[in-house]
Amino acid sequence: MIEGRWQALDAARGIAVLAMVVFHVIWDLAHFGYAPANLPWSAPVKIFGHSIAFAFLFIAGVALVLANRDHMRWPAFWRRFALIGAAAALVTAGTYALFPHAYVFFGILHCIAVASLIAVPLLFAPWPVAFACGAFFLLGGEFFTSSAFNSDWLQWIGLSTSEPMTQDWRPLFPWAGALLLGVAAGKLALPVYGTRAGAGASPPPISGGARTWLPFLGRHSLLIYLAHQPALFALLTGLSFLIPPAVDATEFVASCEARCMEDGGEGKICHDACQCTAREAIRSKALAGVTDEIERGRRINEIAQRCVANGR
């Protein structure tokens, strides 16, 4: 066991890392057209994603207690805070480049950073206080939601009546509650498992091959979090050029025809133009690797205009 760490906690974080990668593979396959487009928003996948986020935040709360179990280690705390804050800023910059209209401005890393600041006073309080604060954040949104929080600079609190368009949305209400519950669990566990990792009745060891690779994943979770999505996107972007996903244009053509006719177009002209647009978009691979929905719409409109101009 690594000195000063609970191997079981690293292993739990490693399991969450694996689940996160699986979730993002599902999301990316749908985004690139290799799985149904609505799959990431189906109830089972959404519950899966929320469970992973809760696990990461909860574990972060437990780890915060463990890291400061004897006394508050301020230099280490601020180093951790700066690292997570820098990683959160990197995620914001990266997603802004890919999804300028739906970038991540308050995702899970942003939440961990801010919730860690909120948790500091609770490290000196009894565990029921931390538990009560966690429950307040988890449930507070049901009672304090107001349109007064709808402005862009307040939405990160999580009490707005509308949800912004973003790729990862973990506002303080309710998600900080998961980290604070982790603080409560960590403070409750310390007397049971000893005040030092590896001392007294420590958590049961991990057996088999998982003894090494699961804790390894957990100890490098931030690096894996930052690296795996760019790697997956690069892989699937290349794959979309080499092996384009099978496209069922039926739904697109139907919605395209409906919009065309609503705008005053004739039935046959709308049908032919929409069929042409779908056919040319697939043939030219114009949408391959395009991640921004606004850019996708612009390219489809250009193809549609050429189809209409050519009378097809």
C-alpha cells in the first residue's frame, strides 16, 4: 500500500475511471453516427453518467478528509486546488474550440474545485454537520430555484429555472452535495479504519490483478480524464473518414421536407431537394469529423442551396 493512501479508495476511483471511459465511448459513438443519436440521452445512459459523476465527487470528498486527517495541510490543499482549477480551465478551452456554442463552463472539475473550498470548514466539524450540508446541496434546488439565477454569471450555482447548453453540467446544486457527503463518510470512517492509512483496522486489501492496475488508474484519474476524450475523438474522426457510419436519412428527409413546406415550398420540389441534400452530404462526407452543431447546420444549408440551384 502506498504510504498515506487507502488503496481501496484508489481502486474505487479506478473503477469510476473505467466507467467514465465506457460512458464517453457510448457518447462519442452516438455523436459520430455509429450508434443511435439519442442513445446518450436515454434514461439508462443518463443514470449511468450521473452515477459516475456522483462517485467521483463522493470519492473526492473522502480523499479530502484522508489528505488532511491529522491537521490541515494547506500547501498540499492549494496545490491540489490549483491543479484541478488548471485542468478545469483546460477543459473549458478545449471544449470551446470544439463546441463553441455548448462548451463546458462548469463541469465536474469546476464543481470539485469550488466544492472543495466549501468543504474546508467541514473538515473541522463533526460528520453530521458535513452530512447535513451535503443533504442541503442535494435537495436545496427543489426549494430555492428562481429565475433570478438565470443570468449567465449565476447559472453555475444550479438554482436557475433553465439549463444551459453545455457538454458537461455539474452545478453546485445539487452536485456539491455529493462531495460533502463524501466528507461526512470520510470523517465517519476515520475512527473505524485508523487515523493513518495502513494503521489499525485498515480497509480490506484489493486481491488479484486488480491490486495493482485499479489503484494505478485511480491515482492517475485526472490525467486519464484529460487525455481520453481527445484520444477517442481523434480515433473516431479518422474512422469516420475511412469507414463512414451507415446513415439512415429517412428521418432527416422527413423533417427537411416538413420545414421546406412550412416555408412555402412545393411538395415535389421539397422532396427532391431534401433527398439530394441527404445524398450529397453522405457522398461528399461533408459532415465527417464536424463536431459543432452550428457548423453542421451551415454545411447542410450550403448543400441544400446547391441542390435547389441545380434543380435536383
